[in-house]
Amino acid sequence: MLCGGTGCHSTGTKAFREALQNELESQGLVEEVKIIETGCNGFCAVGPVMLVQPEGIFYQNLRTKHVPHLVEEHFLKGRPVPKLFYVEPASKETIPNMNDIPFFKHQVFWAMRNKGALDPEVIDEYIARDGYFGAAKAVNEMTADQIIEEMKISGLRGRGGAGFPTGLKWEFAGKSSSDIKYVLCNADEGDPGAFMDRSILEADPHAVLEGMIIAARAINSHQGYIYARTEYPLAVRRLGIAIQQAREYGLLGKDILGSGFDFDIDIYQGAGAFVCGEETALMRSIEGKRGMPRPRPPFPALRGLWEKPTILNNVETFSNVSQIILNGGKWYASVGTETSKGTKVFALSGDVANIGLVEVPMGISLRTIIYDIGGGVPNKKKFKAVQLGGPSGGCVPEEYLDTPVDYEEIVKLGAIMGSGGMIVMDENTCMVDMARFFMDFIQDESCGKCTPCREGTRRLLQILENICNGKGKAEDLVALDQISNVIKASALCGLGQTAPNPVLSSLRYFMDEFHAHIYEKKCPAKRCIPLLKFEVDPDACTKCGICFRNCPSNAISWKKKEVAKIDKGKCTQCLTCYEKCRFEAIL
Amino acid sequence: MAHFERPQHPDITNDMFDKIDEIIAINQPRPGSIIAALRECQNVAGYLPIELIDYISYGMNLAPSEVFGIASFYSLFSMEPKGRHTIKMCLGTACYVKGIKEIMSRVHREYGIGDGETTEDRRFSLDAVRCLGACGLAPVMIVDNDTYGALSSDGTVEILEKYE
């Protein structure tokens, strides 16, 4: 099972696949060994990855040059190749079986149950793994009320970030009276740093379709749309294939499985607007307009797409639905905390050893995710903070890593669960610069309709830029706090209301960095270029030559036993020397 | 289909207009399809000059001002000519933490283009995109249809030199 997700594509899965196919053909093994290209496996850091069944052996960091040896040893002679096994970084132990690798061992695959386990372009494989049995039960054996009851018992909350109880949302739409109702899937995963939905769409598109069919039955809708990001071409393609195959098998369209229930799904693609992940903006975009949100009430469950009752749910939310119907709401609620049931998929990235997708039960601590699953911070650097919830969320410092993953617990910390982006930052990250980065993003993506967001975030960005450029003043700290709170209270939509969160949480936990920038005109993490001198401190320099050896522009001169010197004319300010120097000797 | 005369434009050939007419014909009856129509027409012509936006709006039976409003709202659409090769640099959080800013500076130094700009000789266009969803390989860029991950400054220039 060869990973065919976007990440592995970029590290060469296509070339590897061709080489492997050719080698198998030339060795006459095509009857015995079948290559199946699956969706994203989640362990992107070590791609391309491949799982060999039935042994369950996991290979990583594959290159075409490995093919002849791999085929000869493993497929011809039946001897797995230890050189290509996963190596645990701390203990240097090789671990052949996927289920023993720490990254996978602690995870609970519910939403991602089919990743890497089937060919997403073959509907029969999905059906073989109990696919569409949930939908069959829903359309043939259950009433709409019964479906909604199970969803409420499960405690499933929207996985897109807002965490609204899914069963309740469906109940409202079910009660609205209209001949036409819509089921929408939000596949516009716009949070930078989030790729959970991409993985589910590429690896298991049918899971999403099945969830939508069940939702449609619950609210009595006959038309669904998936709003998918154009930046995910592979996901869009696989969704199209899945819909086509489902129609051929009578699982979509008229009279599904002989139940008399009609439901069909079409795809609308986004056009690069973060705000279109917001529910009312998304609906405007499907209607062919500028994606600008509108005030609520009326809520979409009453009046949504084209003024008809509409439910909008996230990809991950839908992928959980069929299991809830098959196994019962109580089964789903048996895992998690009091208020946050089930599992959540996180996209763990940044300065962490094991970058990839992580699905864990709610209630697990952040520390377990970052250290036991993620492998901790690499390169002997110190952990500084983890960003949860993308540009709408906040940073969490070391003291709070034992906080359990739970919607309300995370809000208490000043962050939000969000869609699942979890970005680890080490000591070389400047928290003021990160707040500026998020505000820059928000300014770019703000639709401009309401004054608090359009003007307020512009002011916040200006102030943050001044601070990063060494022009910060004491009054700026007061202004940041005041403007942030005004925006939170008065912005029209979720994008604006949560835009100040990164600023507020950086102020809360990293005020010392703001003080350093404003009062000392210094950047403690040495990332804000206007505050750096690019000079070697002769007293701190240990004459080791590491900076000289790593400078990509040959701008550093050094000889053994001499202090290094930076030629500012050649220096491109790439900051490599700062990162490499272990003695803080560059100012 | 279009009862509006084809505008003269140096970058749009008659063959392209034939394809554009087809796209308009398919999309015109479908509600909310203007965004899909603009996207497909942009794929044909490379970008959306103002004359083309007017032409599409007449074909789709929409006011040109409304279609202009849509084209200018969504970052996918460009009214500036694009280069032969499009570089999409991911400016998402994970890529930012892993140093994409420095790589963009280096590209600016080598080729003279910043975000949203095209080189004089129309070889490259640079677009900063917000997240390509390949965060496991940060920092990431896409050149045309090829994805490149784990970029370094030197490595990036090496990759770009391969594109004429």
C-alpha cells in the first residue's frame, strides 16, 4: 500500500511507484504483488511511505534506488529489509511493524480508519470495509428522528472549529419546513498548518459521502454540495471519482438502495478565499457571489443556501457519522471527556520530530501528543509554545502542556481547538513576529465588510509591525489590548471575532518578549531582522567555525583559533548563522 | 453563443476564444457557476484581462461590475499577465516557522520578483499562497504542477533554474 497523498507525491512517490512496477514486471511478480496507491497516511515527515500487507511492515524514506534490493529481498525471498524500517530517533531502535511505531501506537483511528488501507478510487474496497452499511441502515431501517437521536447521544461536535453539537444542528434543520433543503460539506480547509481534511478526502472520500447521505436522510434533503478548496486538486479529483462510482452503485441519485429516498451530491470549488470557510460566506460563494458573511439570525438551519434550510458540516465531522450510526451513539461517547466526546484529528507540524497527522481520543494531554507521539522538539532545541487553532487560536506555553484536549479546557487557556492545526515552536521563534504573521494573514483575508475587522486588524498589524521594526512604544501595549477586545466584541463573523486571539494570547504568556522589543529594542529569539546587528560578539565567540561552514553566501570569514567576522556586504540576512551558533555569539 | 464581439487582445488567440465560448455555454445555465467559469477561462488564457472579464459577463448574462467584483475578491484570479511558470510559495504557519520568508527573499534577490509579480521576460510569476496542506514537508513551493518540499535557499534556486 503505497502512500499517494500530496506530501508523498512531492517527495517522489510517483517515480518510486513506476520503478517498483517495472521491477515487479521484470521479475515476474505482478501476479503475487499488487501495488495499491492509497491516500495520505499521515506520517509525512518520512515520506514516501509504504505498508506491506499482510505482514504489516512499514517502510519509509523510500527512493527509486531502493527498488531492486527491496523487490529481491522482500518480495522474491520473503526477507523484509531492515535498512528501510522506521528508526526511533531517541533509542535508534528499528521498528518494522506499523502498529509498534510510537507515532501510530498511541493513535485511535476512527475518522481516519481507512487511511492507507484501501485504494480510494475503488468503491468496492470501501464497501468491503463496512462502507455504506451505515447509510443503508439509515435510509432503510431508521427514521429521521432516530438518526438525530443517535447523533445527539454521540456528543459529536463540529470538527471544523466551532464545536457546535452536530445532532442539535441537524435537529433544527429537520424541524424547518421546506421542500428544498441542502446538506453542505465544508472542504475548504483554509487554516494554514491544517491538512486533516485533505488527508481524509484523498484517502477516504466515500466516508464523507456516506456521512452526507445519512445527514440528508436526517433532515430530509435531496441535494448536497461539497465546497472544496481548489488548492487540493487531488482531493477534488478523488471526490469526483467517488461520486461517480457511488451513483453507478445506486448509492447516490434517485431511490437509494431501493428505499425511495433521493439524494445527490455535486462539487463546487473555492477560489482562494480563507473567509469562504465561514458558513454564510461559503454559501454566498456557492451562489456565485463575493464570499462575504452575513449576520445571524436567521441561522442557516432555517435560511441558508439560496434562502433554504441548510446544514453545513466539516469533512472530519461527516467522516465520523457512519460509524456512529453503525455502532451507536453510546459507543462514540464512551471515549473522550464530559463535554468533548470521541476523537480529534490534529495536524502536528513545525519544530517537532514526527510531523504528520495524529488522531487521538479527546482528553489526552497536549504533552502526550507532542512528546510521545510527536517525538518532541528536534535538534536539541527547547520547546517554547504550541499554536492551536491557527489564526483564530492562541499559543500555549510549556506550563500548560498537561491540559487535556477538550473544547472548553483549551478555551480557558486563551486558545481554541480549531480545525486541528497544532504547530510546535522552539526557542528560535519570536512570539511577537508570530502574532504579526497571523495578523498579516487576517488582514489579507478579511473580506472588508465590517469596520471592526477591516480597520481594527489593520491598526493591530501596524502596531505589531512597528514593534518588530524597533519603533514600538509603551502605549502600544495598551492599544493592542483595547483594540483586540473591541474587535472581539463587535466583528460581524467568526473570522473577525477570533482574529485578535493570537495577539491576546502572546501578550498573556510572552509579555517579556514584547517588553524586550519595545524597551530594549532587542529580539530575544533573534528573528526580527531590523533588530539584529549581524555582528559577531568577540567575547562570546568560541572560534568553532560553525557559522563559517554553514553560511550559504560565503559572507563569513574565519580561520582556526580566530574570531569569525561577518561581511555585511555579502550577508543576505538569512539567519542561518544565528541558528547554528550554539554560544549566542552573534548579535 | 456570445452575441458580444470578441475583443482584440494580444494574449488571447481565436482558439482560446473558442474554448472560452464553450466554457461559457456549459456554465451559463448552472446557478452560481460564474466562479467555475472564471477559473476555467483563466486556465485557458493564463489570466483574466479586463476585456475578457467583460466578455465573460455578457456571455453569462451578468453585470460586468458584478463579475469584476467577484474576480477581484478571490485570490485565485489574476488580472495581471502570468509568467510561463508559476511559482506558488506556501506562506502557511508551518512553512513560516520553517523559514519560507528567507527563501522568498532569496528568490527576490535572484529574479527580482516579489509576491504577485512577474519577471520582465515573463519567465516566472510568484504567488504567495496561504497553505498547500503539505505541512509535513515545510517549507513548500509548487512550480507549475510540481511540488517541492524541505526547501533550502540554494536548493530553491537550483530547482528554478531548471525551468526555462
